[in-house]
Amino acid sequence: MKYELPKLPYEYDALEPAISKKTIEFHYGKHEQTYINNLNNLTKDTPYEDTPIETIIKEADGALFNNASQAWNHIFYFFSFTPHKSEGPKGALAKAIDEKWGSFDAFKKAFVDAGVAQFGSGWVWLVKDKDGKLDIIKEGNAGNPMTKGYTPLLTFDVWEHAYYLDYQNRRADHLNGLWDIIDWKVVEERY
């Protein structure tokens, strides 16, 4: 199996001003492509060569885990976006968010606060546990909640390469800007 960079469902400039074309060119077009190239090189002629990426994430460690997880994390992240403004979650997901955090605004604040509090590089995740309960967790570096038995629903990338071209050191501004481009239909399907 050869892992490939999937084509985004929108043009590189479609998420501006939240994420600039230049950031997507570097972040997705080059940075993510490197993770995929590394993953292909690391799995070639190994027992993982024909293994689904989710299995690699759950079983591997070291460079193989890092590249598999980062490849998966970035695809998951970029495929959570839409150029069409969204009103927010609906249905069962909206109800679960309200039950856990009291309101959608309180959830957004808790999510951004967790992302800002993540020391160094990593990710902030909205996850569902085995009982269907929601939570917000932080993962450093290439961390992925699947390794802890969670189902990922939404993630924001808090590595500096995700926002530095557009926001410099203003991580909170970057995270707050992402709410305008979340494709809640995708997140609802994951839930």
C-alpha cells in the first residue's frame, strides 16, 4: 500500500482569512507531503507495508508512529474545514456538547483554552470515549487519541507551523479564527 496525499475538497485560498493560501501551500502541500513520503519509506519492506494507517498509529512507536500519526492528524485536521460559514453543530452532537459544557460558546472557550495551554507543539482534540461521552484532550507532538481508545471528532493543530505565517506567536487568535471554517457536518458524521 502506498500512502498518498489526498486532494483537499477546497482550493488552497478558500479558507482565507482564517488560514492563508501560503500556509496551506506549506503546511499541507509540503509539510504533510513530507510525513507521507517518510511513512512510505519507513513502511517499505516491513510488516507494516500493507497496514492501514490507524493500525500503525495504535501499534508502532518512534519515527514510524510519529510520521503515521502526523500524516493522519493533518488529513483529519484539513478535512474538517469548509469555505462555507457554518452555524455550529446540530442534532446529537450539539446536545452532547451542551450536556458536557453547558453551551456551544462554553465548549469553544474550553477548547481554545486547552489549545493555548498545550506547552510546545501538539494538538487539541474533541473526542468521544467508548461510552459516547465527549471530552477535550491535549496531545503533545504527534499524539493521537486513538492510542488511548478515544474516537477523534475534531482537532486543532497547535504546532507553530500551523499558524506562524498568518498569526506569528498569536496562537489564541489562530484557534479562535478556525471556528469560522469548521465543517460541522463532517464532525457530526464522525460523532
